[in-house]
Amino acid sequence: MLKKITLTHLLSTISLLLTLTLVSCNNDGITFDPAAQLEIDKAKLRAYLSEHNIQADSTSEGLFYIIDTQSDTSSTKPEVTSNIRVNYKGYLLNGKIFDSGNNVTFNLAQLITGWQIGLVRFDEGDTGRLFIPSGLAYGTEGSGSIPANTPLIFEITLIKVL
């Protein structure tokens, strides 16, 4: 009996094969290949987007993003050095929430690179989602309940550029 192969299964298989090529041996032992990890993460994010029938734009760095609701009253975009006030919720790809906050103020330059790349595309008042490869998030170290090399999803409302 033949099994139907879905896009998710195909991308998972490709991801596994890429994981096996991620680590290579040399005279120093094991090395990490960030480019290979980025390809793994992009495959996982594409599979997630496809599985949830989500159309997202992407950046050259591998970030996927969607502006779900655009502000009608503002065209003020933050710069990487801006202070911002946001509502946000962070998810793992399995849907587990690992962090959230309401009416929180941050300096964008002190946040993960994925936020820096994604939020400069938001206008004040916009609501959207960022789909972030691990290298633009917490990378090989992870953070708290976020495992190493884990792509992340954030729902964000950019309340105010301060």
C-alpha cells in the first residue's frame, strides 16, 4: 500500500537530511554550520506556513513576516535604535507560548535580530506576525524554555514608537 506524501512530511525529511549535514568533523572536532541551520529553519518555517495556509513575505535574512492589520492613522516606522511600546506573544512552532507582554517598552536595538529586521517594516499601530529562524533569535544557545536552534513565531502589535 502506498502512502500519500504531504508537503509537511517532505519538508520534515529534507530538514532531517539537512540536520545530518549540519555537523561535520574536522581536526578540531565538531563544527556548526550556520548556513545549513538557516536552510533547516527556513524549511521548518515554510512547512508551518504551508500547513496553516499562511502567505507571508520574506527577507533576504530568512525572516518571514505578515502585517495583519495596518494602521490607518500612522506612517511612523521604528528604526533599529528606536524605543518601542508593544503587545506581543511568542510561540514555538508546536504552538506552545513561551513569552508574552502587554504595553511593554523596549529598545529595539537590545532585542533579537529577528525583531530588529521585522519591526522596521511595521508602522505605529500595525499588528503582525514574525516567523523567525533560530539564527535571528536565540541560536545555538536557546533561552529559558526555548531550545537551541529553534525557529520562533511572534504576534506583535506596535503600539507606539517613542
